[in-house]
Amino acid sequence: SISALWSNPILNFTSEKIIQESLVSHPSASLASEAVEMFKVVNLFITTKLDSLCLEYHILSLQQLTSQCLIQPELQDELYCQVLRQVSGTPDRPISYTLQSWYLLALLIPIFLPTRKLFRWYLEAFLNRFAHSIDKQQTTAVVEAASLC
């Protein structure tokens, strides 16, 4: 059922600093290992304060993530799952983390989309679901960040 999809723990926020295994299956152990390492970069991108002092870090992190996924397209779906998982957030999470998750998603979309039809469908459904579920609990900043997608 569709409600089971939205509550799937693989696609929902985790407070884990490091995931222990990749979120999607990969053809080799080395790709699965790279997926776990990629999450460290995603997590640091999201949790490092976005200000003028750290701007270069964010640019380099984005370059690292996108370059890795363009060289190894098998990791593109993994990256989307990791970012969507962080975007889903929780109310007790710092708002800056949710914002930066949305910014990262907005930066990824014009560079590449998920490679598998299922993941492209999920991305579109996720964005539509968010757009139709905006309520007073959503801060203006989060809504504006999400609108970039």
C-alpha cells in the first residue's frame, strides 16, 4: 500500500551519523561500501552550518557527490534515497538540517535524476506529497527551500 511506502524505514529520516549499509542494492561490495562513505559526505553537508566560512566546503562536497555519481551512475539512486531520507526529517531535528537537506536535493535535480524508473516515480511522488501536505507546522523557510525542487 502507498501508506506503507511513506512509512518505510529505508526512506525515512534517521538520526544515525553513519549508515551501516547501502540503502539500495549494488552489483558489487565496493559500490555498497562507497555508498556508505557517500552518506558521511551527505551527513556533513547537511549538518555543517551554511555560512560564508563554510561555503567552499559545501561546494566541494557537492562536487564530490555529483562527480562520484556521474562517474558511477549506479550510485545515483543511492544518493537520492540518502537525501530524501534526510529531507523527511522529524520535528525535533534542527531546522537548519532540514533546510540544507532540501538545498542539496534542489542542487542534485538539475544535474541528474534517479536512474531507475521506480526511484524517479518515488522522487516525483515525494515532492507532490510534500507540496500537497504543507501546513502551518512547516516553516516558511522549509517551504521556500522545497519550492526550489
